[in-house]
Amino acid sequence: MSMTMTQKILAKHAGLDEVHAGQLIQAKLDLTLGNDITAPVAINEFEAAGFDKIFDNRKVVLVMDHFTPNKDIKSATQCKQCRTFAKRFNLKNFFDVGTMGIEHALLPEQGLVAPGEAIIGADSHTCTYGAVNAFSTGVGSTDLGAAMAVGYTWFKVPAAIKVNVTGKKKDFVSGKDVILYLIGKIGVDGALYKSLEFCGEGLKELTMADRLTIANMAIEAGGKNGIFPVDDITREYLKGRVTREWTAYDPDPDAEYESTVELNLDEIDCTVSWPHLPENAKPATEGKNIKIDQIVIGSCTNGRIEDLKAAAEILKGRHLADGVRGIIIPATQSVYREAIKLGYVEIFLDAGCIVSTPTCGPCLGGHMGVLAKGERCVSTTNRNFVGRMGHTESEVYLASPAVAAASGIAGCITHPKEVL
Amino acid sequence: MKAHKYGDHVDTDVIIPARYLASQDEKELALHCMEDIDKNFHAKIKDGDIIVAGLNFGCGSSREHAPVAIKASGISCVIAKSFARIFYRNAINIGLAILECPEAAEDISDGDEVKINFDTGLITNETKNKTYKAEPFPEFIKKMIDDGGLMASLKKK
């Protein structure tokens, strides 16, 4: 057989020995996910279709994270609708204010996703769980509504691009720089409809936080999913989190890849994506003339404890430049707690930043840091489209937590080495 | 049907900005459809008009509100060089017709009068007096649309 990691997982969930790119299959799902924006639409569809059962009350997960704690009456009403649904079907994994975190940081942290599993979520960044060798992909609300009822969905088996990772990470370089560099190389539709499968001896250089960030942004290259094989780093991460049995999937030695992209870590420095597409990637050192008004450190892409650590190491004993607002958003309650325990929160406050409760908030221009006309933000989030964080004439520059922190101190886009 | 033309990588954040996502009301969503790249969109669209766009239409967020807003605006079809996959799936699921046809997407100009035969995939540009051939939907998708979308199709089972 000659299947990719993704194809093997899909074959297993479709009950088939083998699948090939382009084949249409029906696959069982291990988990379905919705949030406070997409789940209400899914619930409406579910109810309009006349369903009165869900397929498994442990596997239908709802996370209230986008406009929470609720920013207005409409968003409060949407959360209330989710809460009512969660009660009606006795959902075991309903995460409301107090237990919630940003969904794609929360689910891996809570051990809800494991190698070899098949997951859909009504959120485009559901592809994050490929970091732990799961097949996971974003869908819309109607797909979610149907899947919550029946526990399966249809897929077109994707072709794949192999990303062969080699070399060593330079100082200050993280998963964010790697994925921005890759998107810069292949473009925002470079992996359209396809899997991005990461392989190679360079993977040992990538921490689980790096991998989660990289898989998270596979969608920004148009990818259906991004996926890593299981190694010691994965096993160490899963220890104590995932207690159920799981199966790891490696690609077959003769797996068919449409193309191979060579990604040499030695060549990657701190990278920033200029407005208004994630593919506009340039070295951070080219941003000296870009004066900024705000930094945001958080999101499903970069709100984990490793991200806050990277920011804290740069902000420690330093202060934001005059006129720069610093917004730090730990992605989950446990990241928040850890950041307090490790002294990061104090470092951030001393540096002139604010520290928010977990929320997607400003990433999609919801609340907690929306930009005015003409304002610029260096953000560790995942999209810099027109109007993404606020006014259509505002600008978002995508970067790692280290670059965002350094830029906050300097008041312009800055490589961390220049402030240390 | 008049064509309204846009470029590459039209993302779901500009199709329907997140600041309006606290609503699920399709009429309200339609009021703000495309406003971040085309302020006059809502005012100028007549029922049955089409959108013609470049590569990767509908990229970004998985929000189903995007095809819903386009459909509720009165748009009868989106023709693009290519679609982002989540948007593609969502459009079919909610019953918004979409056609991938690089040739038509390249050649049709803003304001051209266009006719589409969904059974054959034939696109006729009446202004330029030209035709283009798109791949019609495969059988199972046709069936899903005939059944009234994904939900109705599942209910039938």
C-alpha cells in the first residue's frame, strides 16, 4: 500500500483497507467541535432537521471562546443557546466561562484529541490537532449539525504535500516563524484541498508547542489538514493527558505525495507576515520603519505557556514603548494559572501590558483590542486580512510571541536580538 | 444576470466581517455582505446577479455565515478560478450554486451579462458573445442539492 498518514487515518475510519486521493468516503468521527459563533447555526440546523439525539455525549464538544465573556446581548444570547443545548443532551465536554479556553489550545491540553483520531470542528483552525497525529479539519455549521447527530461525515480523500524538515532552529525562532516562512514559500492557496504532511530529521527540533502552531496554520496555506508523525516529543506530551488507547500512523514508505517542499530550519529567521495576506512573509529585520500602536500575544495559534514564556523572557525588566498598547491573552485557564505561578503575569504588568481572561477576542476583531482606522498591530494571531482586527484601514502584522514582545518594546517591528 | 467581479483570495472576513457574527439572521447578514471590500455591494445587487472571482474564493474562517450572506443578497451563483475547501463545502450544504471555471473567471468583466446552465455547466457571456465550459456537479452533489441540501438529504435516509 502507498498511503499518507492522513489517508491511513481516513481509511481506518471509513472501514476500508485502502483509500486513494480523490476518493469520496464516509468516515466515523471521534470528536465534533463547535464554538459560540458556529454552534448556534449548527444547533438550528440540527433542530430544523428534526434530530432529537446526538451520537455521543462525550464526543460532541462545545467551547464558548470567540465572543466570551460575552461582549454584547447578541453574543450572550448565542452562548445561552449553546448552554441550553449542552444541558438538554448532557454534554460532558461543554466549556463555558470559568472552564473554557480557546478551543484549539484547550482540546489538546485536556487530552481530548489523540493520535490516529478523526475530528471535525466548525472552525477553520481545527486542523491544529494534526500536531498530535490526528486527522482534523474545519467544516461549516451544517456539516457540524449533521455530524453531531450521526457521528460520521463525508470526505474527499486529499492528495498531499510532503514537507521535509531539516536543519536546526536559530535563536528566537519558533513554530510561528517556520509556518509563516512556509506559507510565504507556497502561498495562501499552495496546499488548497491538500494535506501538509511534516516529515524529516528536523522534526526533533520542533517542540509540541511549535507543532501545534504549525498545524494550526495549515489552513492559511489552504490545506485541508496539517499532520505530524508520533515521536518521543509527542509521547511525552500525551503522557498524563490521554489515557485511552491510541494508534500512531506513519506514512507508507512509498506513500504518494504530489510534491515535496524542502524546509531547512537553518535558513529560517524570525519572520513577519505583512498585511493583508499570511503569505506576505518577510524577515522581521525589514520592519524597522513600521511604527505600531498595539501588540497582541495570544490566540489558538500562540496562546500556550511556551508562547507566554518567550514573551516574558523579552519583556522582563523592560517596558512597552510610549504609545504602544500590550494585550496578553493566555489561551486557557491552566495557561493563565501557570503564567501567574511562573511570574509571567507580573512581568507583563510591569512592562505595561494587560493580561486578559482567555478569549479569541481581538484575533477576529470581536472585542478586547479592536483597531481604529490607520492603527497597526503586531499580533501572534493567524490572519491579517482586510478588517480582520477592526477598521478596514487598520493593519495586522503576524509574528511570533518573541517578535511581538520585542516590537512592543521598540515601538516598531523588531527582531528580538535587537532589544536584548 | 449581471456579473460583479472581484480578485484573488476573497476571504470570509470580508465576505461577512466577524463584527456581525453575533447575528444568525440572513437578512441582516446580507446587509453587510462584502462591505469591507465593496461598500455598495448590498445596494447594487439585483436578484439573480452573479459573483465572478479569482483564486481561492472564500479562504479563511469556516463561518457558514459567508455563503449564507451571499445567497441572501440575491446572488445566484459564484464563478471562481478556485474555491477554498471549507467555503466550497458550506456553499453546497446551504444550497448556494458555485462553479469552478478559470476561463470564465478570467474572461468575464464586471458588468457583463451572463447565463448559466447548471445541468451542462455551460456559461454564456451574452455581452462578449462567448461561452465557457465548467465541470457540472457530480451525481452525489446534485442529489444532495435536489434533496434540498445536506440536512434534508440525511433526513431522507
